[in-house]
Amino acid sequence: MSSRIVLWAVALLVILACITGVRATTLTYKMDPHERACFYADAKSAGEKIAFYFAVQSGGDFDVDFEVTGPSHEDILTGHKERQGDYVFTAKYAGEHSFCFSNRMSTFTEKLIDFDITLEHEQKIVSPVAHDLAGKEDHKKEIRPLEESVERLHDVVGGFGKHQKYFRTRENRNFDTVKSTRNRIAWYGGIETAMVIVTAVAQVWIIQTFFTESAKPRV
């Protein structure tokens, strides 16, 4: 009985480690007009997978220039006036990779950008009790299916996260379209009301002038 309790305690530690041990760099950044901003991530080794996602949430036409360069300043990814992107690439060299955004095409408009950078070594799930199970093959065999289940759960949650980001971006852009349409309707309504008033005043003046001239005595 006690061994079963210990096993469940170890399993609980594995689950907590899997949930809290996965990290990614997730940021929201507001760019001023003419600004260029860069962020950096270190690849531990050549051949490591790096995932890069961004989406412009507000500002102007929801577009931005971006550039990804490697440790040797070689271009990996570039884009001009892109609204969003989701990329996975392989690092050719270990070292610092830069992820830069540019808002130099905007004169007055700020841009709000959501992005995250995930490296392969940050995604690896490591059990904190692995060293405690050294030589306990029976316990390892019982724990392994649980670890695989948690890994699959992590992948599913990651997929949900991507869908959530996509729908958030769509919602922000649709809301901006609604605001723009509402402002245009307000302006058109105001102009139409002014034209009706001007037309009514002009008609009254014309009719008044007509009767005034008709009432003058003729010699």
C-alpha cells in the first residue's frame, strides 16, 4: 500500500514538472513610429529547431517589417509589410539569433505586436524525479505511460494556444474594422444632416425671394 502511495506521489511530481517545465518567450510590444526593435534568443547547438510566431494586433494596416538573423548575421527570414507569421526553422549554428521588427514605414501610427520565440531545448520535458528512480526499472515502466500522456496533453494545449492567438488576432482586426466603419457612418450621417439643413435653408430663401419680388409694384 505504501509503495502505491509513493508511486502516485512521484506521478504527481512528474505532472507538475511537465506543466511548469515548459517555457517559451511570449511578449506583447508596442512600437512607436519609425522604431526598430530587436529581441534575442540563444540556440544551444546547431540543428536545434526554433519556432517564431508574430501577429500585429493593432495600428495602421496591421503590418510590420521583420527580419531574423543568425549568429553570423546571415539572413534567415525576412518580410515586408506582413500582418502575421508562423515559422519553424533549423539553426545552422549555435549562438544568439536576433528577431527584429521595424515600423519605419509609419509616420504617426503605433503598432501593437504579439510574438513568441520557442527553442527546442525549452520544450523538452524533464522529470525532476528521474534521478530518484535510478535502478527502479519497475517504477520507471509505470511512470513512463503517464509521462507520454502528459506530453500529448502538452501538444494539445499548445495547439489550443495557437488557435487562441489566431482568433484573438481576428477579433482585434474585426473590432478595428467595426470602429472604422462606425466612424465613417457617423461622418457620413453628419454630412448628410448638414446637407439636408443647407438644402432646406436654401429652399426657404429661394421661395421667400420669389414671393418678395412678385409682391413689388410694377410701374
